[in-house]
Amino acid sequence: MSQVASNGESLTGGVKINKDMTVVITGGGGFIGGHLVNFFRSMGVKKIRVADIKPLDEWYQVFRDVENHAGPIKGDCRDFKVCRNLCTGADEVYQLAADMGGMGFIENNKALCMLSVLTNTHMLLAAQEAGVKRFFYASSACVYNADKQKNPDITALKEADAYPGLPEDGYGWEKLFSERMCRHFREDFGMHTRVARFHNVYGPEGTWEGGREKAPAAICRKVIAAKVSGKHEIEIWGDGTQTRSFMFVDDCVRGINMITHSGILEPINLGSSELVSINQLVSIAEEIAGIKLKRNYKLDAPKGVAGRNSDNTKIQKYLGWEPSTRLRDGMERTYRWIEKEFLAKYNAKTAHLSSISTFTKGSHPIPGDGYNPESKNMTTWTQGIPAGYGAPAKAKASSKGGKSKPAAKKAKPAVKAKGKAAKKPVKAGKR
Ligand code: NAD
């Protein structure tokens, strides 16, 4: 990689990268982590340690010239011993490991999302013990107060909008908590922690099927599947008017490097400010594919907040820079990459199988989930605390499949499954 981007901008934003440092990147078998490893390699950094809980053959990008710690024994950063091993002698740590995915995953797997707190805590402790010079933490726009995102014509979110705290349930709460832990490690222990709040990152070499994928990849895949199968229809989650901004992964990696080496102490937005609706995103993918599809709106699907955009005033002020890859250009590269992957795996007859997800509610492969009727009575509190929550009488009745209406409805499949739970095969959902 040259140090200059195609538009002539410096890729490092003027940061002088120390090629002799030891860099640790967790979650490096994932989408953004893989690109970050490649960034530092290309900048000539010689000692890079990469960790991921996934086995090496499931990593999106594997580089043989770096030190790879893969799989649940060597690469699980929930384990303090693993973190210690990674951080010893390290100069900089980039903490990207997280159990996460798109809305379909995070709305249905809140406990799994919150368990990432173990990873963040142990990596911070190990980094502090090892005396690392810089610690970067990947936070998310999901930390923002849900009340400020109820309208698709949203005013862009500025950093202060994270408080008072009402983040995305599960995933967002964990991110907000871990952000604060970074802050207190800085204030109390003098660690140089830096935190960026990513707004929807997309690009090649990331998840595009299986249930963890995010909207741009999911839409590319659905358009490709429609084209390949000849069934010119697309399912859209929600009514398509929900708005978002999407940041191309190259911009994300450049931003991570600049923020880590800056004096920006508080969490800062790292996102594009080019706002689009999901309908517009579908139109972009259709245009790239050269087809028009019939749109079927699935109104009860997980769709997240109504509107979200990144206010880039702060990053402009501090760095004189902001992510600027045009969505149309980034989508073209993403679409082409997913198309190649798709065609290597599916054909006209099998294209429909690409929409199978194993992360639908009640079908999660973790034993215990979904089989206790009570486990279904806690609906999301993203939009506030659900009516009746905390009222013991109602909660008791509904756990027996009794009076409370929504709870009784949800309890049904769980009651049916009683006794056979352990043997029940994992049902695949659709996304
Ligand atoms: P990803 O799922 O592709 O990568 C995360 C990686 O972490 C995965 O490969 C996963 O196997 C690994 N991981 C999970 N638990 C682990 C553990 N205990 N030990 C070691 N590795 C573990 O996701 P991504 O899009 O590359 O996201 C990277 C980071 O950026 C995450 O922290 C995520 O929360 C954050 N983020 C991403 C987005 C986005 O749009 N992609 C937006 C906001 C924040």
C-alpha cells in the first residue's frame, strides 16, 4: 500500500508510523480487524500480533507474515491469560474483538453482545499491566440515546448525544460501559486510551451472509441472489424509510490510525455524513447490478432506530479530516466482491439458500435460549422500559403462559419445546 490514497490524500493523515513497534489487533479475523492488519503491514510495521476466537480458516484475511493467534484456546480474548500473552511487550493495542453483527443479530442476541465486556475488561487490564503506549477501543453509534433517533430526518448525532444514557439494548449498553472503562483507565491509571464510535462500516472482505451481516452487505447479497435466480424480488426490513450513513472500510482504518495517535481524549464519531434511506441504498445496489426489483417490506423485522447520522464537526476540528468515500463508489467495490464470493458458492437453483440465518430469535444454537418461557418475556427496552416490566404479578402469570397477552403469545413455542429442548434441531431463519 502506498502512503497516498487515490485522491491524493495521505493515508496516515500525517501520522509518522513507527515501524519497529509491536502492534496487537484483536478481532483481526473479522472485517475491520483484517483491513487494519493489512494497513499496518503495508505501512511497514514488522511486529503485528493478531488474535481472533475463530479458527484461521474462517478469517476474512490471513497474512502469513504476522503472528496469528487463532481459535478458542489461543485467540479468545475473554480469557485473561490470552490477553496477557498478547499484550506482553506490545506498544499499541487495537481492541476490535466483539461478538456482534447487524440488527438481526444484536436485537436477538443481547446477552452474547454484553459478554464482550469480558474481552474489553481483560484486554484493558492486560494492556495496563504490560504498560502499552496506546490503547484503541472500537465503540459504536449504537451508544447514542434512542430518543434522539426516532425520526428519519434526524439531526446528525454529536458526541454529547450519548447522554443521558439510553443506548441500543445489549450491544449499545456494553459499548457505552466499555467506553467509560477506557476513560477511567486513562484518568486513574494514566493509560493512553482512545475511543472511536463507528457508524455502520461496510466494504469487501466482511460478513455478507449467515445472519451477522449488516445492511449494505445484506442488500448486495439479496440483489445478487435475485439476479442469479431470476426471481426479481427483494425483502426489505422495515418500510425502507429508515436512514443511516455508511462508512467505507478504508476510511475507517485511516480514522482509527489518526485517532489513536491524536490527543483526542473523549470518544469521537468516526462515520460518513452522507445520509441515505434504506430504499436509496437498495436503489444503489440495483443500479450497480443493472436490474429493478419488486420490493417487499417486512415491517416486523429488526430495523433499529428510525434515523442516524454522524455529526463530524469534532473530527473535522481535531483532524481536519472526515470519511469521504462516496457511498456509490464504496458500494460498487463491495458489490463486486460479494458477487464473486456468491458465485463461487451458489447458482440459480441454490441462490435462495444464501438468505438462511442461524441467528433468528428462538433458534439460537446455545442450549437454554428460548426454552424457558420467562426468557421471552423481556422484550427490548430500546424505546424505553416496556409496560408491565417489573410488575411481579403479571410477570408470574405470563411465565405460565397466562394472562399478559404479548408474553403469553411469546411463551407458546417455548412451552411446546419443553422436554425436547436439548434435542431440538436448530431452525434456520431467513434474512
Ligand atoms: P466482525 O464480526 O467482522 O469482527 C469481530 C471479530 O471479533 C470477529 O472475527 C470475531 O470472531 C472476533 N471475536 C469475537 N469474540 C472474540 C473473542 N472473545 N476473542 C477474540 N476475538 C473475538 O466485526 P467488525 O465489523 O469487523 O467489527 C469490529 C469492531 O468494530 C467491533 O468491536 C464492532 O463492535 C465495532 N463496530 C463495527 C461496526 C460495523 O459497522 N462493522 C459499527 C460499529 C462498531
